[in-house]
Amino acid sequence: MTTLFLSHPSSFDHDTGPGHPERPDRIRVIDQIFEHERFQMLHRALAPGNDRTAILRVHPAHYIDEIEAAAPSEGRVHLDPDTILSPGSWQAIVHGVGGATAAVNEVMRGDAKNAFVATRPPGHHAERALPMGFCVFNNAAIAARHAQAVHGAERVAIVDFDVHHGNGTQEIFWSDPSVLYASTHQMPLFPGTGSIDQRGEHDNIVNAPLSAGADGSIFREAMETAILPRVTAFQPDLIVISAGFDAHRLDPLANLNLVEADFAWVTTRLMEIAERCAKGRIVSILEGGYDLEGLARSAAAHVLTLMGASKS
Ligand SMILES: [Zn+2]
């Protein structure tokens, strides 16, 4: 059983402009580190393109059409101060969705043990009809819905260790007991949501905010006490990871002090849970991570851990 790595060159054509932290080099450094021989066994595939049916399970038709219409033929358009479309953005965005759904297909069919999708822009801030925080379509949410609609998954857990709270994913699943959304994130920090008392209509939202300066031991304790027991009790058929690496100590957008070993640790713990209730099925989707060295090394630790399962 293999670990699948999905990406697409259109990720390089989403041009957010000079100085923007969410930039093509993020994918470039991940591609470079995966060239190392340690990743020889990684099964690489191109993310397929537009899957409107999959997007429609999360985002309304008018919103999809508005985004496609907003993409400029030249220059750049600001959807908000941080969220930008360039001529290449639409293809990048739909290949991000395609990567997420293709990963779900392979993992749910048992053709891959688990998968990591590295595309941009990220997705977890995107609400049903609102682009936000670099995000346009919510790839993790679309992956969860796709697993339910196409592969009969009854319960999907989305675990989000990006340093920012996934307000979009929380909004999308607020009233849906079939999806557990569980997040660690720095607070206070953008986008401002994610307090412990935000629990969803069916107690299906779990927020574990961390204070600025928190290190790996505090992160692990929050995972051990607040998040992992809830994921275990939920008995998901699939775990989707919103894999942001901006809680790394080097990251310029936040102030947590995680290191690569912390990302490897949480990956191992989630794999243990997935083995017990979900046949090991994990689909991990890149979210943030803005220090290129911290991002590349953290993604490498995460994926090497995922590949460890593929040997058993
Ligand atoms: Zn983030």
C-alpha cells in the first residue's frame, strides 16, 4: 500500500503578487524536498481538473460562477485585501479541488493507504459563499463531502493543525453531525474564530486554541486531551487533515513554536486512530506554512510519517 502525492503545475500560476506570503515557492520547496531518495516510494500523480459536482457539494452555484467570472484575463483582482485572483488562479483552484477528490477516491477505494495533496491556494478559511484568508474553495470540506457522497463514508473527521482557525470548515459543518471538525490554532490570531465555546449545533466542532509562544509540549497536550479522544470517539470512516505548517517556530505569520517532530508526532497519532476505525485512511491537504524552510522540512516529516504506514 502506497502513500500518494498529488500536485499540479497550475499551482505555480496562481500569482498573488510581490511580497505575498502565499506564493508559488511554497510548492516549489515541497517538490524539491520530495526529490530526495527518502521519498522514492512516494507514488506521484497529477491532480485532475475541474469537478463542479464536487465543488457544488460545499459551495453554491452562484458563488462558483462569481469566482470564475472574477478571475482576470490580465493583472490581479483582490477578492479581499489578502485573497487575490490572477489569470492562472482558476486552474490552480480547480486542480486543488481535483487533487482533494482524487486523493479521496484512491484512499477510499484502497488503492492508496493515504495521500498528501500539495496545491495552492489553501482552503480552510473559505466559507460556503465567502473567499477569505488566501482561500477560495474549501478543499478539505469538499474532500469530506466527496467521501460521503461518492464512497459512502458515514462519518468524516477533519483535523486542522494549521496555526489559524479554519473558520470556513467550521461554518460549513456547523450543523452537520456527520462531520467532526477539530482544530488547534493560535488565539488571538486571524480570523478570530475558534474559541472553545464554539462547538457546533451537534457538539461536532472541537476547538483547542493555543496561546502565542506555545511549543510542542503544549500542542501535544492539547491534542491528547481535547482533540484525539474526540476523533477516536467519533469513529470516522476517513480522517482528512488540514495540514498547515504555519505553527512552525520559523513561520512569520504566527507565534507558535512547533518543530518538525511535532508534526510527525501528530501524524503518527492520527494514523493510529485511522488504523483502528478507518482502515488507515487519511487524506492530508496542504493549508498554510509561510517560512519556506520550516514548510519544506515539516511537510517532509509529515509525509515520511505517512509513508511509514505504507510499509506495514
Ligand atoms: Zn494558516
